[in-house]
Amino acid sequence: MPRVLRDKRIVVGVTGGIAAYKVPELVRRLLQGGAVVDVVMTPAATEFVGPLTFQALTRRPVQVSTVGVWQGEQAGHVTLGAQADLMIVAPATADVLAKLAHGIADDAVTLTALACPAPLIVAPAMDHYMYRHPATQANVEVLRARGVTIVGPHHGPLASGMIGEGRMAEPDELVGAVRQVLGRQGPLREYTVVVTAGPTREPVDPVRFLSNHSSGKMGYALAEVARDRGAATTLVSGPTCLAPPYGVRRIDVETAAEMAQAVRETVADADVLVMCAAVADFRPRAPASEKIKKQTASLVLELEPTEDILASIQRPGLVKVGFAAETERLLEHAREKLERKGLDLLVLNDARRTMGADTAQVTLLRPGQAPDVLPELPKDEVSERIWDAIQLLLELRKDSALG
Ligand code: CTP
């Protein structure tokens, strides 16, 4: 569970578009993260998804009417917005964008939005021509200039049967946007971080490569939590099946050499480098230019070492975090790596149990300190713990710079 959602009050405004069918999933994901979610709907939205669906998910009343429900001393129709940490309108129709841009408040969604001083996210969803219409574009610009976060819409098949720009962003991306907006004043807001993730692929011939089992999940979780805490985050990613995290700059690479190049470029103005990628240690010395045929009875590949990226980056002031994926004599090998690569923090894990899994059991090692053995945890919680440790290092660094 990402911590940034925990106990946050989020109002989800649902308006009348077919994409409304995806919103229960968004609500479910926010609830899973520990947020308190209230849903408000326009009457048109209830034609697509019943209020009962949201009521059952949130266990809270769903507001559809603009006629305020008095809750104790407070008028329900304005209280929700006033108490929220964030409001998200998904899907946002062209009509609702226009109303939001002009302060019209004639339904439960626009009224709540007008009475809500918290940050607003909107996820437009509509027909391509409606979205591209100068009136809608002008409304989007008004909202953007006012600080509203606009997520999507994306290009793809639309309800009209057309293919064009107008598809609502998927719940995954919307959750990412909620997390980023909630966290933008977070403890890492003044920092720039680079995280690497996934495996690398070293070509053998045009159709084959050497690689490893890394899924990229740990590195992606680290990039997401850095973003949740307000850091300007770059993710240098080897090939994975994972979607780019919202609000994170992702640079895709394939080989160790490409990763080394991307890290060198991005780390130049970074405060923290977290090397979570499972970089190949060897690559074929001379990849074949054509597909290797199987006629030969045996095949010997000559390998040469790749550059050790982490060891090669030496910049005073940069916090360097490494991972040690070991299969035996874990602590001994990890301590040796901590020293050899000049690291501030090393995350040790048992490669056989961690690679590709959703959970990890890691030990945090710092120079001159006793190992901090963490229990087996979901990778996003491991990521939170790692950033707690990095934050401590950054604070110490700041204190020693000041003192
Ligand atoms: N690493 C790197 N460049 C490489 C290999 C590894 O930057 N060519 C980084 C990894 O991202 C990780 C750390 O170094 O943060 C340790 O990686 P690991 O594979 O555990 O160790 P190696 O240095 O490759 O040593 P060995 O294979 O002998 O365990």
C-alpha cells in the first residue's frame, strides 16, 4: 500500500460518460491504499453506473442531488469539498469541463468542486471532435492555468466507433496522478533522483539475447514512492512489462552500455542514485550480425565484462544506493559490495526469492552500522522503508553541510 494515500480524504466526482464503468475500479484502488473516498455523481452518471455500486464499495452515502443533506451542523453539499485532501473528476465530460472552467455549479459534482479548495484532477473522456473543439480546448487551458491537473485523454477506440483522442486514462494512471498530486509537497520535494530498474539484454545475434529474471517491480515501486514524496524522478528502465509510472520521466534502455550512458547523463544533476537494475555482468564479445544457425554441433559464446555502472559513478554529494542480489554468503558478499562500490546504502536480498516476486525480504546495510533486517513485505512497502533510510541520509548530509 503506498503510504501517500493512507487516511487521505478523496472526493471522486463521476459524470455521464461511458468511461464511468471504469471508475469503481479507481475507487477500489484508492480504498485499498487506505484513503477515505466519497463519491458524488451527476444524474447522467447514474445512467451508466448505479450509486449503489459506489455506496457498496465505499460504505458511505453517494451524493447525486445538489439539495444539501444536513450532516449535524454542516451542509453536506459543501462540507465534502471543504474537508477533502483532493478531488478527482472522472470521467469529465465536455459539458462538465465547461462548467468547471466557468464556475457553474448546478449538479453535485460541479458544486462540490466549486466548494473544494483542495487540488483538483480531471480525467476528460469524450468524442474526439468534442475534445478537439476550440471551446473544449479553451476550457482545458483555463483549468490547467488554474493549477488543475488534466490526465489524458488518450488516443484509441471511442464509444462512437471512431478511433481518436478522447479515451479516459485508465485507473492505474489515475491512481498515479492522485498519488503524485497528494505527495507533491512531500519530504523529497527539493530533490532529484534517478532510479534504475529491470534487467538488461545483451545481444547474441539479431534475435537472441542474454538476460535475467528481473521483472522491474522493485525499481518501479522505488520510482513511484520517490514521486509520491515529491522528488523529481527519472526511471532508467531495462525491458519490462510494466507501464511507465505517472509523473516519472522514464528512459528506456536495453543493454548495460545504454543503461550506463543514460545513468551518466541523468545523474549529473541528481541528489540520489538508486541502482536497482539487474545489470548483466557479461555480454557476448562479438554479437553475430545474422541469426546464428543451428547446423553446428556446439556453440561457444565468448563473453566480456560490462562496465560496473554503480562503481563508475563517483560524484561528491551524490547519495549512492545499490542492491545486492545474492544466492549464498549473503552478508559477506553484501559488505564487500558496499565498500567496493563506495555506497551509502546497500539493499541486500536473496535473488532466488525476490526476482519476479511481489514481496521481498531485504536487509539494509550502511557503512559502519549494524544490518537492519526487514521482514518479508510487499515491494511497495519495502520501497517506502528504503526511502525512509535514504531520507535519513539526506537529512544527515544537509545537517553536516549546515553545521
Ligand atoms: N551493477 C551495476 N553495473 C553492473 C552490475 C551491477 O551498476 N555492471 C549494480 C547493480 O545495479 C546493483 C549492484 O551493482 O545495485 C550490485 O549488483 P549485483 O549483481 O548484486 O553485483 P555485481 O556487482 O554484479 O557482483 P556479483 O555479480 O559478483 O555478485
